[in-house]
Amino acid sequence: MQINPSENAAVAASGRGVALKVSDLVKRYGEREVLKGVSLDIAPGEFVAIVGRSGCGKSTLLRLVAGLESHQAGSIHYDGAQQDSHHDTRIMFQDSRLLPWKRVVDNVALGLTPPEYLNAEYVLGQVGLRDRRHDWPARLSGGQRQRVALARALVHQPRLLLLDEPLGALDALTRIEMHGLIENLWHENGFTALLVTHDVGEAIALADRVVLIDEGRITLDLRIDLPRPRQRGDARFAALEERVLKRVLGQQHDIGDPHDEQLGDQSLRRSVEQVRWAV
Amino acid sequence: MSNRPSFFARQLLPWAVPVLLITIWQLSAQLGWLSSRVLPEPWAILKSGWVLLKSGELHHHVLVSTRRALTGLAIGGGAGLLLGLLTGTFKRAETLLDTTLQMIRNVPPLALIPLVILWFGIDEAAKVFLVSLGVFFPIYLNTYHGIRSVDPALIEMAKSYGVTGWRLYRDVILPGALASILVGLRFSLGLMWVLLIVSETISATEGIGYMTMNAREFLRTDVVLVGILLYALLGKLADVIARALERFWLRWNPNYAAA
């Protein structure tokens, strides 16, 4: 599916997405400060990816936006309001978190009222799993479970979709399929999307903007102007990827804690491998 | 031979040992190695069982015993389920009740027999009380444990999807605890028969326990053995029903799904 920039702008202007404004956000767990004053402005319908090494605070930021945890200082505004009534926000986790005792279609219908149940089947069709609707989740593959989880998030027609490394546990080929699916659904529905990932290639393939968080601070905010759908073999794609990866690498020397450094190394090595896979 | 046992092997193999034992028993009785006072031959037991069945006596005693067992299970199991749900769900209820319940749990129900006879005399209430008390704890403990071990990630997900209150309970917490609750039920079913046997042999005017104690008075070893076999069969039946419930309610779980 070809998506050109003018269509993209139309989506952003349609008003389906939430305008998210995060200001000077601080989060502490006991003595440890995980977020040290993070500010981020996201336009309605924009797709923003947050990258960074393990433990940099990127998932914490997402959980704060989702309202799953509370912060110590700063603010989050949804369309200018302090409290999203939270009915507009849905989150997709790294593990699918499907209820194993409910059939696929009932998992998607979780939290719906009876008149809306038919929507569950429709959205399952959108993710290509309509014919598996009466299966138990245990019978699905990892990629299929994440597609069900995506359907479960989308059936509520969220205006803000939060994705917490949703593809982290999938193999490279399934990931690329999921990228296409997420991009199409984002384009059709026009929600604002905030994706947390450790895979720089994934961030550049999907996002309008890539934000790098290191040690609880935003250290890079890069607009990605590549036309969609993006080709991973493309020279500009590779150049952008190189640039972000270098930034992640460059920060490695600042780390004092050897344990953190090890984690950082690992996540970086993984993403480089995944890039090699994909290209 | 293939690695996968055939249908017949799977269905018949569990019965091989019981059949063998009964054959040895029958043979040794026929060869005169066993006095019929000590252990009558299986054939004699079957015959006296048939006589009891035809007179309607067996029927009556089994019904009375089953009614006592199920009444006790309903009262004790129901209370265990409710209290387990309560202490599993509310921290305050746990703080308030758990210590007390753990203390009572360590008193063997059979140690209460003298007290029970003083309280209830020797009528129905005494037996039902003992059974209720015995089945209460396995169900209580496993319900509590089941609720506590529901995956917090699933609860967090459900809450963020707007599922709260009773719906959270019905869709997430109860199904998550069900496997554990059913384990408690199976423990309880075993204890249920043990406690019933003991309370029926102490004092009763009907029921399987009464039938065997009465037969002992008249040195009818064959009838005593009919009673013992009945307990074995009823216990097995209860277990089969509990397993069937597991297979149905936990059919989403590959570990329980019917092969």
C-alpha cells in the first residue's frame, strides 16, 4: 500500500489522534531517578518511536503515559487536559497478555459491551485472523498472538496507541510483516502512536520521529522524512539508521555502571543483528 | 511396537493390577489358604452384594451416605470457597482471618469427635459437621492460593482496558484461580469419604458405615468387605467427576485438554 506524504498530512488533520504533551516528567523508584525531566510534544496522528538501551527509562515513560504508574513531578496533557479520561488510550505489551481461558474473539471483545461484540470479528479480519476466532490463544503462534493483542487494542478505536516493544519477542520475518500491518492500521485509523523499541531499524521503518532516551533524558529527536512504505535497503534509510546507532554507541562511554554497560551492549548487538537480517 | 500406547493399552492397563490381585485372592480362597472368617472369596462378596442390592438395603445405605457426604461438601466447600475468595482478594480480610484459620487448620477434625458428640449428639448434624470441617480447608487454602497467584500482568492489562469490579473478577481473577480451586476440590473429595466413614462407624442407624459395623456384630465379613468396596468405588467415582470438571473448565489449557 502506497502512502504518500499528502495523505499522511490528511490523516494528521483528521483529528482522530490525541495531541500528547509531556512536560518535565520525573519518575523515581525509591532513590533511583529513572526519568530526569523528559519533555515531548506529539502532534495528533503522529507516529513517534522511542529508542534507547535497556533500562534507559523508555518503557517507564510509556507506562506513565498509559496511566499505569504515577510520576513525581512534571505533567502529561492529553489534548490539553491533565487527565486523559483514559478511555482514548490503549496499550500493547511486549507479551501479548491474552487471557488463556478466553477464545480469540472473546479476548478481542474484552471490555466491550454486547452491542459492540460484532466489531471484534471485524477487527480480527483486519489483522487477518478472522478464521482463528474460535481458537484458544495457546494454539496460536507468537506472531498471531501479538496480532490478536493488536486487534484487542484497536477494537476500542483508541486515539492514542502505546506500543511497548510489542515485536521484541518475534522472529525477524514476522516482525517485518507486523511492521506493514501496524503501518496500514495506523494510516487507516489515524490514531497517535507511541512506539517503544530497542530496534533502531524498526523505529526508522515506522516512525515520523525517532526519539532517543539515555539515562532518563531525551538526547536526540530526529524527524524521519522518508516516503512510505520505507525500503530497508534504501541508502537514506541506512544512513539514518547509521546515525542513530552511532548516537547510541557514542553514549556508551558515559556509563559508569558496568552492569548497565553490559545490558546496553547486548541490546545494541541485537539490533545490529536484526538490521543485518532485514536488509 | 510404536511408542504411542494403543487405545486398549491405555484403557485396560490401569485395571491389570486390580484384576491380578483379585484372581490371586480368589484362587487362594478356593485352595483353602484363607479362612472365610478372615477374608471371604471375591465371589462370596459379590453374592452378598447382590443379595443386599436385591433387598434394597444397599441402595438405601448408599443414598444416605451420599446425601451426608454431599451436604457436608456443599456446606464446608462453599464456606471454604467464599472465605478463600475473601482473604485472597482483600488484604484486610486476610490479616483479620488467616491466623485464626491456620490455627484451626492444625486441629485434626477427628480429634473433635468427643466435642462433636457433646454438641450435636449422634444424629445427622454431627456427621455433616465433621465432613464440612474436613473439606473446608483444602478448598479454602487452594482458593486463596489460586487468587493470589493470578498473573498480575493480566490484571494490569484488563484494568487498562476498562475491565473493573465484578467483570474483572468474572473474566480474569476467577478463571485464573480455577485450576488451583479444582485441586482443592479433589483433595476435599478424598477427605470427604474418610471423615464420613469414621463418623458413620462411631454412631449411626443407617449409611454404609452403619451397615459394616452392624455386619461386624454378626461376623459377616463378606458384608464388611462389600461396604469397604463401596467406599472405594464411590471415592473413585468422585475423582472421575472432579477430573471431568477439570477437563471441561480447563480445556483452554493444553495440559488439561482431552487427548
